[in-house]
Amino acid sequence: MKKTTIIKSFIILIFCCSKIKAQDILIIYDDSPTNINTVSLKNALTTAGFNVILSSVSESNWNNTNPSLNGIETVIHLNGTTYATEMPITGQTALKDFVENNNGLYIGFEWNAYEVDALNKMQNMVDLVLFKRSSSGDDSPRTLVVVPAQSNHPIMAGITTPFNVNGPLEIGGIRNFPSNPSTVIMKHNSYDVVAIRNFGTGHVLGFSLAPNWSINSTSLSNTNIQQIIINFINEYVDSALSIADNSFTQKIEIYPNPSSEYIQISGLSLEENYRIYNILGSKVKNGIIHDNEQIDIRDLNKGIYLLEFDNGSRVKFIKE
């Protein structure tokens, strides 16, 4: 076997044994699996290194068999056009159990709150519906700003605010839960727009925006909304995106992580040769670095990478 093949196989093994892999994301679509905004989100997630699949039916027909949640770590539930028909009870209970008992991540959009509050539907998954319904706004442009206390929240990494997004939004504020209240991350004027909640063993990201509701409802194509979703998944997915190897005596740290331009290395005691491998095990960059120096990653594609040093230390980072 050639030396390069051995090295490549070894790096792939490192990724696998360290649980570094593209996360499995299910998008339960509403309007159509070919809707331009839904496809834009899918492509952004794929470019970020995730495995993304679309449901084989719309959300109003999804019942945990088309497909099931087996092997899925994140669900993105769209409901901008199918709110008149309730998701089957089996689908609702599967989503709740997925988050509450199976470390799942759920990302929800409107009109979930409309179904819960105005139509008295989706009652079996109300714990995943972070917003209430009192009225709604049209699909005019919205200016989203971060809540000051949440400006350093991990899901806001790489996001410059304010930013504009098109599409209607649910008006009614955050839903009151008896325990584990939601945290509002972003607002449009006085209206809550982005929130998160810990629920059981999993986590929920909610948007009061209703993508795909009309031709102007383009929030899924908004790069900032896409990045918030990517950040949420990277932050909360079960430790599958981390490399844990306590056999190394040196604690190597990378920051910022994720990053789009440079990563700075700290924790090196000596000058070190480094190599960067992509998730397929191919070496994409190498060089020499000292402690507290930067590595230029602008030429790398978005995704997950493994940085390895001659001293045996390894650490993953994400290019966004």
C-alpha cells in the first residue's frame, strides 16, 4: 500500500474514532422539496459539511416513517404554507420524544404558533413551539437586532447585526413554559424573532418568521439566518463534533472557531509543523507555526477540518 494511502486511511480513522462526521439533518419541507429557498438552506448546510436529506412528504403528512428519525441528529421543520393541515400525531410525538429524550435538535418556523393557538392543533408538540400567536405581520422587510445580553451567544458567531430579512412573522411573544423557559436572542422592534430553549436532553431553536409563505418570504435564503442555524447545530449537537483525546499533554486551543479567515493557535510550547486535513482525510494545507500565531484559512472550503501537529496533538475546527 502506498504511504499516502496509509496516511489518508489513518486520518479518516481519526475522524471516525473521534466522532468527527457530517451531522445528519432532516428538513421536513412544506411548500415543495424544490422550493428555491428550501434548496438554498439545504445547499448552505451541505457546504458547511452536514449530511442533509429532505422528507419524502410535506410536513402535514410526515409521520416518522417518511423518513424516520433513525440516525437523524437535527430536524428543521418548515410550516410556512401547510399550516391548514395538522402534522399527524405520530409525527408530533416523535419530534417531541426526539428532543426530550434523545438529545435531538429541533429548528422550527411559523406558522407553528398559528396552528397551536388559533387552530388548537399540534398540541402534542407544543413544547417545541417557542412563540405564541396573537396576530401576524405581512412579508415586508424586517430589521433584526441582537438582544444586547445575548450578543456573545455562540449562535451569533460571525453574525453582524442589524441585518434585514424578508418575510412575515408571528406576533405574540415568547410562550410561557412551566420550566426551562426560552431565551430570546433577536428581535424586530419589540417583537421576538429568534429564541432558543433547552428541553429534556435536547435543544430547540425557534424563528417567528414564516419562510416560503409567499414569493417574498425569503428568510431561508438569508445568509445570516443560515449561519445562525449552522451555529446552533455546531454548538448543541451531541459531542459528535468534538475531538476528545486526553492522552495529549499539551492543551491546544483554536480561536475563533468557527472562523472564515484566520485561526489563531495557543498552547504550543515549541515551533511545530502542522497539517490540515478535510473530513475525507485529504491533506489540504501544511506549514510551520509558533504559539499565538495565525493560520490563513481563507482558501479552504466551508466545512469541518482536522488540524494535526508533529507533537501528536489534534484539534478540529470549522471553516464557515
